[in-house]
Amino acid sequence: MTAQFPPGHTVELAALRLLIGAAALYLHGLRGSLGHVRWQRRELAAVALGSVAVSGFSVCYFYAVELSGVATSTVIAIGGAPILAGGAARFVNKRSVTRTWAVATAVAVTGIALVSLPGGTIAFSLPGTALAILAAALYAAQADTIQVVARRHGPATAVAAIFAGSALTLTPWLPRAVPWAAADTGRLVSVLYLGVFTTAVAYALFAHGVDRLGAPTAVTISLLEPATAAVLAAAWLQQSLSILRWAGIVLVLGGLALMMRPPRPRQPTDSQQKAAR
């Protein structure tokens, strides 16, 4: 069965995807500390911001794809998110960002451009570009809010609460979304797949990464998604990849390998050596 998502149904698709994902994440969150730890005002504010960021990312990214195509939107939205996440960590949250992270992110983002653009439909639309940039900012914001909430409540509860709020923001579109999905069997199966696997499962794993590695690093690692999709398309669908795309995949892997490399121990300065004597 082939999924068909006619243009003009972006919000309906986002609403159903988030509703299904939120339900699955809530069931997963019941195994954690959901409802067992008292919520602080700062955490509730993070849930509210994260809910808007999650629902806004879905809508902005899907609309950007409609206006500018998958290739351009992916490079801007997915490739730009780590840069914005690092900027937010450095200038908003006053957290240090290492030079290794900056170099590794630049290499991986260059790889994403090579993976996404060659062979794709490269279209420029000012509204589409603006929506893709906004989607990148919202993606970075949702990672940061997950990190805030997960500190005391755990990653499972963090994504469950944030996605429940994001589903509520799109409830006005659900009465129209449900008949739209139910009208086609392939479309319904595809929406269920998007909600359970690409939303609930993916974000549960992403939240664990954010909790342990920090938002900037976790968002950069998520650049593996387009590279992995290209490799799977070549392996399972027998789609040929150009030399540029293979080079992009190598750059993504190389950037992430550089980021995961353990830091070298700092050599003591002359003054420290003299003091030790």
C-alpha cells in the first residue's frame, strides 16, 4: 500500500502524527516518574514552550517541503538545527560549547548538504526558506526544553508531557483530520507508522540522548537521519547514489566520529609544573 498525502493537508497530518505519538509516549511515560515528581514552574514553562516547538516544527517543516522541496528544506531545517542549538547553549543558557563540537558540526552539516542537494529538486521559495529556518529554530528549542524537563523527571516523562501539550495545540484540526486519514487505507497505515515509529519511538530515543549528551550534541547526532535514509534507499530500494552523496555520508560519519572522540588530557602549564615541584 502506498501512502498518499495530498498537498493542502499539512496541519491534518501533523495533528494526527502528534496525537498518535503523544498517546504512545504517555503509555511509555507511565513506566517512569510520570506524576510522581512535583513539577516546578520553570519545568511547566519548558513543557509549554516545548509543546509549541514540537507542533510548530511539524507544521513549518511540512509546509516548507511543499514550497521549497525536500532537498532544500532538509538542508536548512535539519542542517541548521545543530548550529542554532549550539548558539542557544552558548549565548542563551551560558553553557560552554567546545571547539571540537563546532568543527564536527560544520563537517557534518556540510555532509548533509551533499547528501540532500545533489539529485534533488532544488527550489527556492522565500516563504519556504523562512519556514525551514523557523523549523530549525523550533527543533533546537524542543531539544533544549526536553533537556530542562528530563533533569528531574527523566526523558520518558519529558517527551510524554511535551508531546501531549503539542497534540492539544492542534486539536481544532482533528475533526477534519480523522476522516481524511480514514478515507484511504494506505494513508491511515502511513499515519500510524509516522505517529508510532517516526514520532514516539524516535523522540523517546532522542530524549535519552539529550538527557545524557546535552541538546547541542544530540541535535548534531540527529544529522545521521538523512544520511541513513540515503544509505537505506541505496541498499533496499536499489537507488544509485552519486559520488557527491557518498562523500556527504562520509563527512557526516567523520564529523560525528570527531565529536565522539574522547578529549585529550590537558598538559600542565610551566607554572603548574613548578608548583607541583
